[in-house]
Amino acid sequence: MIPYSRQLIDNRDIRNISRTLKKDLVTTGPKIEQFETKIKKFVGAKYAVAVNSATSALHVACIALNLKSGDWLWTSPISFVASANCGLYCGAKIDFVDIDEKSNNISVEKLKKKLIKAKTKKKLPKIVVIVNLAGLPCDLYEIKKLSKIYGFKILEDSSHALGAKYNGKRIGNGKLSDVSVFSFHPVKIITTLEGGVATTNDIKLYKKMQMLRSHGITREKKMFKNRVSGHWYYEQHLLGYNYRMNDVEATLGISQLQKINKFFIKRKKIKKFYDKELRKLPLILPENKRNKISSLHLYIIRLKNSSIYFRNEIIRKLRKKGIGVNIHYIPIHFQPYFRSLGFKKGMFPESEKYYKTAISLPIHPGLKKSDLIKILKVLKNLLKK
């Protein structure tokens, strides 16, 4: 089976991990801070907090942004459920903003209309989680303007978007959002096996997220409430969690980050192949804009004039031929848990239309030319029938 995505771990990664495993500190050690430093420099942010998953990063970001019971969090229906669950963890109410038909990201026009209505009802969101789906940046400048008018915080779910650029600057730089979150799951741009990071330019948010990832504890003397000395002393200031990344994971992240440009080159070659070879087929290909450079975590095609039954049949036949296509994602409001919260089919029509037509084709640095030729041949044959 040709997977839609997978990790690429080489002997150099393994040697680096092996060296860390032989050191005294393999949990909370120096590699975590080194990894955070390299990530923040890579994206251009002032601060970075490494945690055990992007879901954990979203959660601590919501708490740091003071999301509480009774507040509203809005996000896109086309994302993994974590983009909405992070608000539920804080006791907040969840709502969705439908997507743009070209980018598949949250629609600025629909967001604006929803904000106008919400203001009249005094139900404005405290946080809007924008999702850079497949690695393509949202319209950050326009969303930032709306945040200044309506007072919401911007939390970027950039799980797919490490290395993506908006207006020439990397996603996560902190200029147009309050916090950005990245994922290092094995199918992502780089991997730490599991893991995530939150970047920000706000030192208060940074300090709070740091404490929240480790039981709400601080070991910084200048923050102590009590006058106690001793290397053993610490204080719990918040109700936090055990969301720490470990040094072994951070070591792999550092090693993987050294190869990220090679990974991008390979992903761009695959995209170029797909763009050229698929353009004459009855498909909608990923949006291309000069001011938005995708990290190319996913290559999502949409079938023109398709029913969900036809899409599902195409997927079934592709997988039968050994091509591991996937769907990203089932609309969150379709999930039984969210149906129990009152969401229904028909509420977000563009997202539902997307779901009926979307297929994620394989794209990752481990793909061979022969894999791409096979994918193209099988897909062409299926769409001609």
C-alpha cells in the first residue's frame, strides 16, 4: 500500500536518538529547550513551548488565552476534532464558520457575516481557531482586521503548516495571530513521533503555557510566592497538566528539522507532477496564490459534480489497487458527539459539499516516481469510466 503520508526517519535520526538515550536526562532535559529555540527561529517567533501533542498545545493555548465556561470558540468544520475539542475542554461553547470553496479554509466573508450577527446577540467568540488546512495559510490579514473590530483572539491550528508562508513570512511568526500550534505526528512535515509546539510573541502567554504543560509548576525563583531557597524547591501556581515533550522526542525533532528543506523540495516536485498531470481531468486542484505558500502536508483533490457515493467508490477502487488515499476531514459537526450538542446536517453547506468530493492523494518525501506514475494511471482510468 502506498500511504497518503508517512514519516521518513533515516540512520542519522537514529544515531542522534541513540546518543540522547545514553545521557542521564531522557525526559525533561536540554534537548527540549534546544528544539524550542530552533523552532522559534525557523518560524520567526519570539517564544515556543514544546508539548506532547498538538492537541495539548491547543488546550494550553486556550487556557492561556483565558477561555472559560460560557465563552464561545469558533472554528472550521473541516478539521480534525481537536480544533473544536480544545474549547470544550475549557467548558466553552463551540460554533463553526463555513469554508471558502476555493481554499477549503475558513471563509472570511462568512466569518464577517457571522460576527455581525453574533454582536447583535452578544455572543461574540473569545477565540477563533483558524485551520491552515493541508498547509495552505488562511487569509490572515483579513482575519486580523476582524479580530481588532470584534475583539476575539486568533489561535492558528497550523498542525499541517510548518514552513508555510503568508505574504513572504512563515506561519507561526506571531505577527497576525496570538498563538500558533504545530503538530509533529508521524504523517506531518517533520516528526517527533508524537508531539506539538505552540509559538507566540506574547511573553505572558508563553510563561503561562510553560507552566500549564507541567502541572502548573514553576521553578523560577523570581516567580516564587514564598521565600525559600534550595535547588529542590518549586511552586504550583496553576492547575496544569502533564503535557511535556521528552528529550528523545525533541532530539528527533532537531534532527528532522535539519532536513526540512529537502522534504519541501520533494513535496514541491510531487505537487508539480500532480498539477501538470491532473489538470485535464474532471478535478478541482489545490488553490495556488502568490501570497500563500503551502507546506504541502496534503494534496487534496475534489471531484467535479460528484456524489458522495461516487467519491467513496473511487476511494475504494484506489485502495484496492494499493493506493492509500484518505479524506481530510469528515465535517466535525457530523460527528455523533457534536450532533448531541445540537449540530445538524445542512448547517454548513460548503463544508458538506467539500466532504462529498474531497480525496487526499499521497504526498510525502518517501514517494518514488514509479508510485506517482501508478497513482496517475489508476486515477485516470477510474475517472474516464
